[in-house]
Amino acid sequence: MIVDAHFHPNLKGFNPQKIKEYLDRERIDQIWLFSWEEINPPIPDLYRNISIEEIMEAYHYEPGRIVPFYAPDPTRDDVCKVLKKYTEHGIRGYGELKVTMRWSDPEITHMLECLRKLSFPVVFHNELPRYHYMAKNHKFFDKQFGKLMNGAFNGVSRLYIDRFVNATGLFEKSIQRKLKYFPGYMLDMAEFEQQLQAFPDVNFIGHGPLFWKAISQEYNSIIKYDRGKIKNKGISVRLLEEYDNLFADISGNSGFNALNRDHEFSRWFLERFADKLLYGTDNYMLRQRELIDSFNLPLEKYKKIMGDNAIGIVQK
């Protein structure tokens, strides 16, 4: 049983027909589809609304293989009501929680209370805060410079630009005028641990750059995807070890790069947490499946990661 446990409709060209073709081509038995809803994103350029209507359209196109999730913005007054409504239409979980909030916010606690009553898992996205360069899209060179400032070349370009500006003072005021603070998604990890403790019967599924950076105790806050050997296990590993209700999906650039940076550690990690990891892509075709295959895991553990864990979560 193969389950892609992290996907979005109409992202990177995956309309309902393309999703079906993907499932057939890759011989995937089931796929989880997530919305993305944030009412007041601090930087609209970083946000792409994926509505419940898009989820349901894809679900009705291929209901036998699609598991629909929905994550209404936690600040909505009708979170519990709308979740219950769409439960009657086939929704099986809350995802993707990707909002510029903290785990200690009362709206998050209220949302988790709703999930506990519905026996829903929650898929969440962790990402560090940063300053985002607001390029003027109609100016070619400014747009290209914006790409260098906002993460091109794995963030290395931003690192060297910052060093140059700090050393020379050149362009400092011009750059500062176009920087806007992005507060990050679902911070911080200490508050997250408190919610894990408060809601032991809610299954949390971790995902995103910060979650995967934090498998190592040492990480670079500027570099997007850390590389090299993992010397000391980080907080994500500790939380996976200590909390039965925490899982993780390996999707996206962040999951793929985390597992591809240190194969010796990754083999240990995959075997140690075979009961808690979920295969997924997040619409990124990055050879995640080939990477997992390359570790030649024991068949029972391989099957858990590739689908059995996901099936077990939505059947609870």
C-alpha cells in the first residue's frame, strides 16, 4: 500500500486530472489532499490560497483514492462548526496548518479542542522567521535581486550579500527599505511540546523547514536546507522519541534534503521511527521514493513508512 500523505490540488499544475494521472503512473493507492487558508497573511506574495472547494472538486473526481483534509484559519469564529460540516462531506483531518501564529495562541488551543472531539489528526508546517525582500515585480533587475535575497542557491546568495553590505555599507538603505519581517509559521518548539502534552489524543504530523532543520541540534537559520553530517540529535528527534502522538512526513524540499544530507544518520532515523514517518511529496517530484528505496529497509518498516502509518492514522 503506497500513500502520498502530503499533496495539494492545483499546485504546480496538479489539477484533478493530473492528480489521477500521477496516482496511476506512480502506482499510488491513496493520496492526502490539503488546503491552505490564512485570512491575513503578513506577506501576501508568500501565500497561495488553496480552498476547500478545490479539495472537494478533486475528491469527487477520484473519491476512491483521495483522502481530503481541510484547515480553516484558526482565527475564524466558526472553526468547529465548519470542520464538523465538512466531516459529513468526507474530510478526515486538519491540514495543512500553515499560518503565522504561535502554538500558545488561544485560537490554536481552541482549534485543537475541536480536533480532539472529531478525532482528527493535524498536519502542520514549521518555518523560521526572516526578513523578506519585497521586489518591484515590474523591474527586472530588482526582481532578480529579490530572488537572490529570498533564498536562491539555498540561501547562500543572501548570506554573501549580507556580508558584503555589512562590510561596505553599500546599498544598505536601499535594501533596508524593501525588507519586510516575516514572523514564521507555527513557532516555537517549546510551546509546541506543551500542546503535545495537553492533547495526547490528537495526532500531530510535523512538516516544513524548521521541523526538519531541528533533527540536528546545530543548524543555520539563513541556509534554507542544511547539509553535512548530523553530529547531535535535535529537538525534533527528541520529541519523536518522547511523544506517541507526534509523527512526521518526509515531503517537500525540507524532508527530502534532511534525509539526503547524512545517509548514515538517515538510515538510523528511518529505522528508529518507522512507526512514525509518512511518505509524501508536497507536489515536489524530488525522488523521495527512490531515496527511501536506497536505504534497503526491512520490508515491514518500509511498508509502514510508505503507507501503513498513514492508513492507520486516518482510520483511528
